[in-house]
Amino acid sequence: MIKVENLTRHYGSTRALSNLSFQVAEGSVVGFLGPNGAGKSTTMKILTGSVAPTSGSASVRGHDVISEPLAVRRLVGFMPENVALYQDDTVMDFLKFVSDLKNIPKEKISEHLDQIIHSCGLDIVRHKMVGNLSHGFTKRVGLAQALVGDPPVLILDEPTSGLDPKQIVGIRELIRSFRGKRTVLISSHILSEISATCDRVLILNQGKLVGEDTPDALHGGSSFSSSGQRVVLVWSGSHEKVCESLLEVDGVDTVDATGDGAEVLISGDPATVRPLLVEKVLQGRGKLQTIQDKGPSLEDLFLRLTGPVQARQDSLANAVSEEDLEENS
């Protein structure tokens, strides 16, 4: 289990984390979402002993990250977004080096690494120099080094960034296979990946937890019903004018026209807004064929919980990134 309580971290006068608290249950796969600068990487670095918190506490399987750092590191396999790899080593030699660092018995290294190399899809490059690998294979080597020593806890920072669709599917299936066997915390900006892979989703913004639930519950809106409901309408007849009139309905946020209707994002009470949508279609002389609830997408929830897009972009444009702050602290 991962347990975080009132975690706060300052970089100079900038607060990267503010009284952050959450738990990751044993054997679960949890997605960690948030815009750049939200505090995801800082949290992961605290959990792996790379950065100390300003205040608060964090533990892995009951071992405190401050008072028992070596015990925590023995339990955790960490894949940072940009993995530091020795470019002049072959894949096999690099993983043997990592095995030595983790005190894997020499008689078991070969079989252990064969299993990891196969599971990470590295068989065809095991004897190639790391510096000559594509970005996709480099990311796989980063995941492989995190798996050395068979750690019960994995912390993966953007494990699929920069991979092609086929590679993403492979990594996704591998992460899914960990469910019930390892405790996994994944940071990602690919919301569909988190939805497809994880048991729970934690949404972080400005160093605070602003949302938490299962992907299904998030999509169904049970925990964040106020975050918006998507309704798909299909009709024949007038189209452009009806779409314009749908925007006039109080409680409608956006109207995305489709070939035969529109997808409407509702922020108001769906029970009140739906009949008004039907009226607008009929008033525009359209013949309504279907109206169907789709539920909010994870993207909708993410944007709503982390603030307006433009405000976030302005904030990021004027802020120093976590990495820059850390380098200068």
C-alpha cells in the first residue's frame, strides 16, 4: 500500500504540493493525472526517496520514505519519464548492471532478465547498444530496469509517452497483467490510457487532489455528476440553425455538430435540460430520431476539475516548471 498524508513541498517560494493526501490499495493500478506543474512528478520523487517533503508524510507498505528510505527503495521499481541509461552498454549489459545494484543473486540473473526482456518486448534488441535504440525501445528498457528485482510496487512516470500505437498497446497489456500482483501508480497525460488501464484515477491540480474515483464511475458521472453530462441527439431536417439554437438553452455548455445531429455537453440538471433540447429540435423543424445519454468523458472531467484551458495555459506560461524549480532548489 502507498499512503500519503498532508504532503507539502516547497521549491523556494513556490508550493508544488499542498497538504496532499491519498492511498493506493495493495495490488491496484492507479492513474495519476494532472496538467504540467500539478505536482505529479514531485509526488513520485518523494515516494521514491529522490526528493524530501517540506512537511507531511508518505509511506510504502508501512515504511516511511524519510526514516526508512532504503527499505522503501527495495520495495519500489521506479521509471522516471526520462530514464538515465548508459548509452554505451548493450541492453543486456545495462540490465545486468542494474541487477548487481539490486543485489540479485548471480546464479539467478540470467533467467530473471530473460523473463523481463521477453515481457517488455526487448528480445530482438537485447544485444544492441542502448544509444542506438529507437525512442520506443528506450522507453521499454526504462520499464525493464524498473522491473529488475521483482518489486511489489511500481511507480511509472509517463510510461507510454512517445510510443507508437502498437507499442502503447503492448505496454498497456503488460501493466494490466500487474493487477492483483503489484501495486502500481502511473502518471500520464494520455487520458484514454488511464481509463483503459487503471482501477482508480487521482486528478491533481496545483498540488491538490481535486478528483478521485474509478474510471467507470467518472464516465458515469456518479461521483462528479456536476461535471457535465453528454447527450447525443440525431435528427433529420434543418441542421445548422438547430445546433445554434441548442446553444441558447440554459445549462448547455457546448454543442458539437455531427453528420446527422449533435453532441451536447450539459452542465445543468439533465432532467430539466433534455426536454428543452427536444423542443429546440422540433422548433427548428427537425424530426428527432434518437436522444441518448453518453456521460461525461474523462477529458471533460479532467478539464473541469483542473480549471479553464486558457487560465491554465496562462498560469503555466508564467510559472517555472517543477523540473526547473528542483534544479535550482
